[in-house]
Amino acid sequence: MNRELEHLRRLIRDVPDFPKPGILFKDITPLVRDPEGLKTALDLLAAPFAGAGATAVAGMESRGFIFGVPVAERLGVGFVPIRKPGKLPAAKVREEYALEYGTDALEMHADAVGPCDRVVVVDDLLATGGTAAAAVRMLRRAGAEIVGIAFVVELDFLLGRGKLADVPRVHSLLHY
């Protein structure tokens, strides 16, 4: 592993039994607190999509905002916030998705993207893939083309990448 990725790996804190017993939570807050680590992560998230013709970056609430806005800045495009229900003031589109028990939903403004848009989706973590897949479906339903999707951390053992098989490029910095 190269020196930059090793530095990022050292900045991810393991928190046992959070949010419930038996879960080993990968905490990114030490990474975002470290100026060098944060800059490195943002540069590495954006790099594969430089020159790919993206017109927007979309990020899911809330940690996708932390990484998505600066990646959008690096790519020279705007940012599309994808929110939990009830947070957006104008006309919106909604995408529901299954959880282990029940459902959840994401929303974005109906005019956030359209048929001329090429979108990179950014989030902090790929686990089971449900949230990311829902965001991709919603963006496509609005007419956008998905250029790719980027994560800081991917939990390979949860097989979330499989739900993104139709995304042209899935890019994760760290794999666990």
C-alpha cells in the first residue's frame, strides 16, 4: 500500500460495539480533523474523475457532504445534496430503499440534475450499498448519467459493491 493510503488508514479509528454490540464502526472523524489526511483523501477521491466530463458531484447526507463539496470544487463542478426526507424546501424527487428491517428514503430537488448532467456520487462509506444504489437510481430517474461513485472506506465483507454493478466506476480509497 502506498504511503498516502497508509497514512489515511492510520487516521480511521475503530470503535467497537457502535452503534450496537458486535459492530466495529470505522470512524472518519480523526481523518477529517487531520489537515494532511483530509487533503489527501479529497485529492484521491477526485483524481479518477478528473477529465471525465462530470457536470456535478452528488453526496448523501451527511458525511457525503463533507467529502462531496470539496471534490466538486476540485473537479470544477457544482454540488447536489441528497437529503433525508423532509429537509428540502422546493419540489423534490424521492427514492425509497430497503433496510435490514423496514425502509428509508432519500430526496433531492427535482431540478438538481437533468439529461445533460454527468454525475459523480461521493460518500464516506460503502457498506451494504443500499443508500448508494438508491442515490444512483434517483439521479438516473432524473435523467443524469452516472460517471462513477467514490468512497473513503469500503467494507468489502458486506458486498455492497454488488448493488453498484451497473455503475461505470466504483472507487474506494480504503478496503476493510
